[in-house]
Amino acid sequence: MNIYIIRHAQTQGNVEKRYLGDTESPLTETGERQQRQALKQLEGVPFDAVYSSPADRTLTMAKAIAGHNGLSVKADARLREMHFGIFDGLTAEEAEAKAPEVWQNWLSDFDHYRLPEGESFQDVKSRFKGFWATIKETGKGEANIACVTHGGIIRAAMTVLCALPDAATWHFESAPATVVKIKMIGDFGLLCGFVPPVL
């Protein structure tokens, strides 16, 4: 099975460097161009299933991929971005000003510190593990699947599927509209491609 994990294209919130978990944000003109290019890159892949975060910024691309393959999108909340809790929708400067102690605790242990009203990276990783367990059970015989999602989920997916330590994912930049291809041989994940977005 080949898993193509695609990050949504650039949003206005990305430009403003906001923590977008549950907070929605529209695509920019650059994002629209990135999305068209990502879709063009994926045209030759015959997908058997298309999964997506329920967020608007992911569903537009997922629906286009699904439509090209005569499929419907399977929205799954486990593919949502990390919920940043009290920092959701804020910039780093706004977050630090709002709750300095929480901000410092988060920076000192991003992997495990659970933001108030939000999640930790380990929570996100656990969500993706549950999603992958479902795919292994229900997706038998599917050669290519697409997952349109967010940067945090891409990091979690790489740790789970490629057996990487959590810290290793910070050596990859999954910018908006990045396409990551992982070939699964049983439970062994092989990173086969990492295509950056069009700027």
C-alpha cells in the first residue's frame, strides 16, 4: 500500500503564522496555485480511497482528488490538526502574552505537555495510530490511498509509519501543499518521496 499524505495549501493563517487547529482560515492566492499544482502532480496516481480531515482547508483538495478518481471523500476527525487549546488561532507572540507560564511549559516539552483545552503531540500521535489501525483493518487490497491533512498529522504519521523518534520529524519541513509518499510493506514504512510545494 502506498500512502500519499498531503498537507493543505497555504492559508491566510499560515501567512500570519497562527496556530490553526480547529480555527478555520481561507486559502490565499498562493495557496490556490499550490493546490492546483499538487493536484496536477497527483493526476497520474489511481487512488483507491481518499481520506481527509474535516477542516475546510483540507476538504477542497480531498474532494478534487476523489472526484478525479470517481470516489467520495471519507472525512475522519482523527486527521484533524493538533488542537492548540487556549492558543488556537493565535500567533506565537499573542500566545506568549496570553499565558506566559503555559507558553514556557509547552516550549520545554512540546511532545508531552497538553495545552489547556487542547492536546499534546503524543495525543495527536495516538489519534493517528488509531486511524492507521482502521486503515490496516478496512483498507486491505487498496494500492494507493490519499490522506489530505495538516502539518502536525504529517509529523505524527512519519513517526508511526516509518518508526522514527519524535524528535526526528523536526528535521523535515512539511510546508503547505507538501506531498509525502510512504510505501507500507506490512508494518514497515518506506519514505519514498517528499515533494515540496510550488512557491
